[in-house]
Amino acid sequence: MSVWFITGASRGFGLELARQALAAGHQVVATARDAASIKDQLPEGGDALLAVDLDVTDEAQAGQAVRAAVDAFGRIDVVVNNAGRGLLSAVEEASDKAARSVYDVNVFGTLNVQRAVLPVLRAQRSGHLINISSVGGLVGSPGWGLYNSTKFAVEGFTEALSKEVAPLGVHVTLVEPGYFRTDFLDGTSLHTEGSVIHDYDTTSGAMRRTATQRNHEQPGDPVKAVAAILRIAEEERPPLRLLLGSDAVTNVEAKVDQLRGDIDTWRELSLSTDHDDVRAG
């Protein structure tokens, strides 16, 4: 039995994670900005479920939530940074306010929770930190540029963190879902900008229309995705990255091929920029 600490647990992946973790016999600290509804949605949780208010943009509240978890269950074994915010617009269309809002949740919110929980995991010399990224953290797409950039940031600091905490017995995994049938494309989770630039109609504009049409018809099954996350949490050597969904695998494989192509095509130019004494050696 493990103790799970899950952010953004009132709906979507977070709620399903809490449900399946409880069903597997784990204890769960389920957090959300308004956690009151979590107990109602998970009546089977009983004493194994602790619902805690947590706005991840509030660093002090993150610390309070972690202390409540340790006070209740004595330890934390698996941390899932799931709370997130979407932004659909061309890069140029996104206002400063919209950009900062998505960064506050996706980047600085994740960092707040990490800073609060890592002292616990380090002291235990054990634990598994799972940061929910996105296929958009590896592949940039029209209309998702600012959202992509937040997930690219999560990818960067999480990869570095994995190397920093590995000697301390702490595992780290990035989960990169494609499109799943959650409420991510609903207005409650996804922000769209009112300013629309016609020049981007065939790129980000087309994505905006496609996202509306695709809502609740996405290929991914969130129940299966959560089962996959629970599985890697049981692994002795979990992966650094876990792609979820056939669309994620297809898009990332294409990105790897493109990257390899650029490296091979421009290899000589890339190597030519070393100092002469390096090249001679």
C-alpha cells in the first residue's frame, strides 16, 4: 500500500487517478482548488481518502497540503502533478495576462508542489514524482504554442530533476498524453483568446475549429491511461518518459525523425563551429 498525493483531483485524469488508486488499496491525498466535491465523487474512499484544498499557484498552501498529507498518513510515496491549464491561440494572439496565467499553473504551480514535497521524499530516500506533461511538451503545434512552451519547461526541469534525485532513491517520470476524452477542451479547462488574427486562419485558426469538433471524440481512453500510470508507479525502474495514446506515439516518432534529419543534414556545419584546436584533436 502506498500513499498517493494528487493535484487537480476534482475531475479528469486526477479524479480517475484517485479512484483507481483507492480501488487498488492505496491511501490517497486528493487536492483541488475546491476539494469539497471530491469526497462526494469518491464515497468509497472512506478513511483512505483525504481531500485537501490546494491552489497550486499558492506556495504556502502547497506546503500546508503536504503537511496535512504527512500528518494523516505518515509519508508520501507517489506524487502526481496533474493540475493544469490550457491555452489555445496563435503565439502572437496570446495576451501577456493569458500567457502568465497558463505559466502560473503549469510551470510555477508544479514547481511549488515539488518544492513542498521533495523534502519529504528526500528524507524517506524513496518516492516517485510523476509530472503530467503532454505530447505538446515534445511537439509544438499551431494554436498551442504558449501551452507547448509551458510543457516544454516542465520537460526540461523534470529531466534535470530526475538526475538530481536519482542518487537519493527518488524516481521521476514525465507522462505525455495525446488527446484523451476528458474535459480538457471544455471551457472550464481551456482558455481561448478573444483576439483573432486573420493571417493565422489556416494554422491556429484551423486548430481552434478542429479542437471544438474533436471535443469528447478524442481517441484516448482516460481510464486506460490512468491504469498505465498506476502500472509504472509499481515498477522498480520506471521510465523517465511515458507516452500515452497512439496519436502521441505517432507525433513524437515524427518529431524524432525530423530532429535526426536536421542533425544529419547540417552535421558538418554544426561541427565546424568548434575551435580549431578541438577540430584538430
